[in-house]
Amino acid sequence: MLHTGDATRGVIKEVNVAEDFEGDGVGRATEATGLTPNTRYYYGVRVGNGKVRSEGQFVTFPPAGEVASFSFAFASCSATGSTANVYNGIRDREPLFYIQMGDMHYKDIEENNMLKYRTAFDQVWASDKQRKLFQSVPTAYVWDDHDFGPNDSNFYSKGREAAQTAYRKYFPHYALPAGDTTAAPIYQAFTVGRVRFLLTDLRSATVPSTEDDSLVGMLGKEQKVWLLQELSLSHLYSLVVWVSSKPWIGEAGPPTDSIDTWWSYSKGRAELADHIAARVSGRNLVVVSGDAHMVALDDGSNTDYSTHGGAGFVLMQAAPLHVSGNPKGGPFSHGCHCKVYETNHQYGLMEVEDGLPGGGVCLTLKGFRNRDSKPFLEQKFCSPLMKNATCVGACEGSKGSCSVANFGTFSEVLIGLGITAVTLVLVDALFVSRHWWTVILLLLVVGLVMGLLVYSFLNKKLFFDITAAAVFVYAQCLVYGLFSMGMFFWKRGRPDHCPHQPEEDPKADVNHMDHVSLPLDALDRLKTKHTASASNSSQASETDNALQAFNTGFADGSPSHTAGAPV
């Protein structure tokens, strides 16, 4: 059921669902025709006379051939069934549509079993955040290796036919030039206003470059003819966006069994670049790409692999949605962005501004993380878009190789605090126990810290982000200061250590005075006692004996005397 305006409006159109579920419980809707362009529609699914379920919305495209400005999101590489906030972030941008450039899941299916592919799609749609994105933003999708087959999968993947059939059966798509009823590659195209979108299948028709590193080896014969024809018609559009699920920029090498990049097919890449230089007369090509777990941007300085030049185009990599960082290729004029040892949540957004004087177009390319409202990367380009595009505003980036941080700032600070804590424990152990092993461990920790910092500064953020390194040093000093103050006050409040005194035996006879230690003032007391009892001769004699014994003991300067007889 469809209706326009707010969700309280009445139904204006019903689309029947196919009655033949082919025993798999999946209904297929016929195409909804006669809708008004540039209009928001609300929809719901109702089974029989039951309640409406699976409510959603979408905005119809502007008519093909008419001037229109819009935005679209693009990304790739997501953990199966991810519930990350990055999907809400894409919805927050309110793009006209979203392009999923591959690795929608990581099931790595290696069987010719269509049910396994359907189950993988079910796991993706079971994610509340992903389902809401698909329900509210139209989605175009082409696969990469992990959602087509296993890692590095290609034409020889065991599940190739099942994957091709499941895609046609379970995922909405545009008309497939290779046929919509047979097992064949899934390349396709569609038009929004005056912008043409080309989605290539770089897996199911690809053979290893060791077998064929030409353009046919990458695309297959039919897809090669289709792509070259589409590019030759670029003059009919203000902009052509080619969606490549594989990275383009990288140093060419000898053919290998890996099919993950265009530089593994150096002959085929050069062939395609020569065609772009010769036939894309509108100088209006831009490429968006996935697979590499990073966001990267190039203004055309490094994308030209043609024989005689003239094929440089703007390119943006956008990934990953929910996996760890993994940069590939380069260099990129505006650098690349990811964290290698952390889960990244990144996507790209392209804002198209059409209808400029002279028929030109401007693009604003942005990179976002999670649900952040502000992009971490943003650059605007205007026609002509090829052979080093014209930047609008500051056009700065890290020229040269792709260099990324291994950790995010927060993780680096935690690592720094952990190293600091270990250092302090070793310092305290060194001054208290003075064991040789504490010296060795302390030197190792200090050496590690200094090595990481030096490595960080010399290699431009290859290990530690410079800002995080500064925070790390500051945190180390702060924690060390607090630790030192704490130790000072703790030791100050402790009582002085006294020589060990033997404990008294509670069973001892308190009246038995053998071996008694007497204080120094005992002499005065005994003298007083002697004077008071002088009349008693027996007592005087006993006292004189005791005084003589004490005087004998004190003669050597000792503080006490142990009497050998009762006092």
C-alpha cells in the first residue's frame, strides 16, 4: 500500500504481491508504476486482510534527463547482522538513495546452496538498524567477495550460480543486462536526473590474473562490451558515477592469484584507462569504490593509468561499515583514513549540484564516522572533473603514500596510561627491593615508550597519532606526579620502624625476677630505698649488694643490667 504526505493520508495505490511463493515463503511485489517524481511516499505491507506491517518510506527520483541536485551515500564491508550506529548515521543524512558496494555480510559461503544465501540476507535484515535504513532509503547493491563467496572468490567459486540466482530472487535491483532470469553477472545501470550510475560485477565473471590479466579477465566478455559502451555515452550526462567494488589506485605488479585489486590486472586497467582518455569526452567521470577498509580521496592526481595520459578522474574509497581498518593501495592526493587495530564505522556521501552555468556540475565528497553530524573529510570539486579536478576552497591532503593510525586517540591514551602504570610499579619495586630484574624490566618499558614516540613522529602517525602521543606524554607526567605525591603522604603518615622486641611470654611467672632488664632510673629509686631503710641492717646489706651489682654493670656504659640474683 502506498500513500503520500504524512502517515495519516489514505491509500492511493495498492501493489499486489505474487501469489506463487515457490514454497520459500517469500513474496515478490510487482513494479509500482505511475508514481510522481520528487515525491515522498509512505508504504506498508499487509498480508491478506491483516494489519499493515513493515512500514517505510522513500522519495521518488527526479525525472531522467532533467536538471536535479541530490545526495547519495555509499559504503561497503559490514559484519554480518551488524547493529552499529553507522546505519542510523546514514539515515540522518537523508540521502536520496544508498549504494552498498559489497561485503554486505561475511558468511563466505562455499556451497552451491541458495538457501544459505537467503539465510545470509535474513541475518542482515534481522538487524533493526539496517532494516530501518533499507525501509527508508532506496538501496542499490552489488556484491564483493565475502557476500558472493569465500575470500578472494571469483568465477570459479562453488556457490556462483546459487549467489547469482539468490540475488535476482531476494534483493531488489535494476534491470540486469545479462538477464533477470538466468544465472549470470549482476552488472546494471540507472539514471537520476542527468547523472548516470554504472554498477559493475567484479566477482562472478572474474578469473585470476595469472589466467588472464586483461579487461576480459576482470569483467568477462559481455560486461566489458557493456561498460565500454556506457562510458562512450558519457557526453549524454552531466556526470557519470562508476561503482567499482575493487580499489583502483596501486602500483602494478606481476599477475597473482589474488583478484582483490585492479593493479593485479595491470593490462586490463591500462586498457580501460585508455578507453576513458579517448571516449569520455565530457571529462565528467567520478569513481566510488569499496573493499579496502578505509576512506580515501584522490583528485585525479594518481588515477591515470592510460598510455598517453588524460584519464585522471576523481575517486573516493568508502569503507568499512563495521570491521577493522585495512588500507590498500595509494597514494591518494587527500590521504586515507582508518584505524588498523580497531573496528571502524565509516561511509561516504556525495552531494551533486547540477545545472551550473555552462551545463557544469559540482560535487562535494564527505567522509563520516558512526553517527557523527560533522564529516572528518570534505572536499568540493567542479567541472571539469578529470585530469586533476579543480578543488573549491582548500585542496590539501597528505600527498604521497597512504598512512594511517593503528589506534584511535582514546585507545592510545589507555595504552599510554597502562604503560605509565607499569613504569611506576617498576620504579617503586626498584627502590624498595633493588632486584636486578626490576632494572632490566624498567629499561625495556622506557625503551618501548621512547621507541613508539620516536617511531610516531618520524613516520607521520604510522603508529601513534601525534595528538594522542602528546596526550600520552602529558598523562604519563600527570600520573607520575600524582603517584609521587601519594607515596610521599603515605610514607609520611606511617610510624617509624623500631628494633624488634621479643614478645613477653604470658605464661611466665611475673614474680620471678631472674634476668630482668631495669631502666636507668632504677639506681635513684634504689638509693632512695636504701636511705629510708638504713636502720634495718639486713635490708641495708641486701640493698648494698644490689647497688654494687648495678654499679658494676653501669661501669661499661651499658643502658641496662641483667641481675643474676633477685632484687
